[in-house]
Amino acid sequence: MKWRIAVASAAATITLAGAVVSADGQSAALVASPNDTLSAQSVLATIVVAPENQRGYKRALFKHWSDVDGDGCDSREQVLKRDAIGLPQVDPFRCFVVEADWVSPYDGVKTSDRTAVDIDHVVALKEAWDSGAFAWSEAQRTAYANDTSDTRTLLAVSASSNRGKSDKDPSNWLPALRAYQCTYIANWISVKARWGLSMDQSEWGRLNNMLSGQCAGTTMRGWNPPPAGVSTPATTLTSSTTLVTATTVRVATTLVTATTLVSATTSTVRVTTTLATAATLSPATTAASATDSTVKVNPGSFCAPEGAVGVYNGRNYVCSKTNSSGVPYSGGRARWRQQ
């Protein structure tokens, strides 16, 4: 299976075998099959952590409730039909849901009134904009706003819960039904990964803490690529993948033949590769070479796994959740500090 990844201004053709690669600091994932079962925490580890771009958003930039797949139903009616309890009554000529029952997964509210049902963008349009959609084309934004190709992007919920959620991320809002919270954060992570969107530090930290606590062991199914016209960097995850825990690995040269990332130790990433010309991997937040080498670090930046060691300007650093005095860092996340 081959995917093309644009890196710097060069194109790299990579044959992946259960590998995790992220290109140019992005992390959208193309899984081998939508039937794969993936660890939510492992998928979270592939997502780029970056400040949000909070300028320029307008809801009108995302044309929504359109029939983008050409089946005669706009995306709102499609979700109303899909999420109805039992068999909905639908006007076949207008593709309009005349009568149905719905139960909101966010708060358990049941209704037969379609006006009391909102179609929620699980990752809100503004959140998507702030996390990377500001750089998308109009066609890409329209595809996202009307995406019914994966049931986790759009969801029929009670109007009250949707308006309470607004454009908040999981660090500021979770469903009232505690039993649904782990499913909700798994869906949130899958949407961000599938569409190549980043997370800010508080968002990523809250999700990581939940997946280490009440939602430990949460899994998700795989997914198909986003609708046509949406280009995202390729990261491959499979249910048998051994994930690289470094924040990003940047490919800095054209790979002529197959490259396979096979494992990660606490301080190195081993790469088995056959290259017609030498391949180099340049530093990112954490980087590795094509042979065994010490990880290069950015002092003070977030890191994983805890206990990893690296070098900066000839000095040894450790990935630690506390500073050199033993005081924990905020958010419970590990950072590179001098040993």
C-alpha cells in the first residue's frame, strides 16, 4: 500500500507496513481498514499539539446542510434518518424526515419533535477552523461541514445539549451522561486524526488524563480517508501497529524504495530501510536517525515516553513530569529537562 507524502518541497513515496509516520508536523491518519480496532490513546499520541489560530472564523465559511454526495438528501436529513430510533417516516421526494424518534446520546433526552434535534459537528466548525481548517479550501470546508461518510463527524443530539456544548473542546465540556463520555472523547480523537487537525495543550492533556484514568483501555474503529478533495498527510495505524511515541518524525529526503518504521525504545526509534540514496530524518520536537542514535530534544517542550533521554548542545536531558527540584509540571505532562 503506497501513500504520497509532501515533505518540504519534495515528494516521498513510502511503502508502509504497520508503521506510524507523521509528515511536516501533521498527523492525519489513514488506517489500513475501517474495521481495525485501535487504541484511543495510541491515536491521540499521533496528533500534533499546537496553539490554536483564533482569527478569521465565520460560520458562513463552512457551507453546511448540503447534498455533497449527490444522493438527493442534504446532510441534516441524512443524519436525522440515520440516528432515528426504529424506522423513520421519510418523504421520498424531498428526502425529508416527517416523523421519527430520537434519543440524544449526550444527555439521554428522547423526543419525536425534529425541531428539538440539532445536528452536532462533534468537533465544532470553529474548533476545526482554529485547529487547521483555516488553511483549507472552500471545497474542503464544505466536505467537512457535511461529512456523513463517517458517523462520528455529525451526530443527532438534543438542541439543549448542543447549545450548551457550543464550540467547546473536551477540556471545557463533556456530555452529561457519564457513560457516554469515553465514547465521546474517542469520537473526538478520531475526527481530529482523520481530518489532520491539531489539539491545543489543555485539550490534549485532558484527553490524555481521561484515557489514563476513567477511560483507560478505550478503543475505536478505524476509518476511511476523508471525502474526495481533502488532502491530509498519511499516517498509518493498524490494530497490530507498534506506535512511535515521539511527537513528530519528519522525513527530509526522497525515499526511493520501501521504508518501514518497526519499533521505538525509550530513547531511540529503529528504522529498517532500503534506500537508493541516504535518507536523513531532521529534528522535530523529538527526532530519530535512520540508525540507532540518541534522541535530540527541545528543552522545555512536551515529550514522551516518560524516562526517555536525549541530548541538546552536548548536555543530557530526560523526559520527566517534574522539574529538577521534584515539582510536578502543570497538567501532569512530561517535558524535556536537563538531567
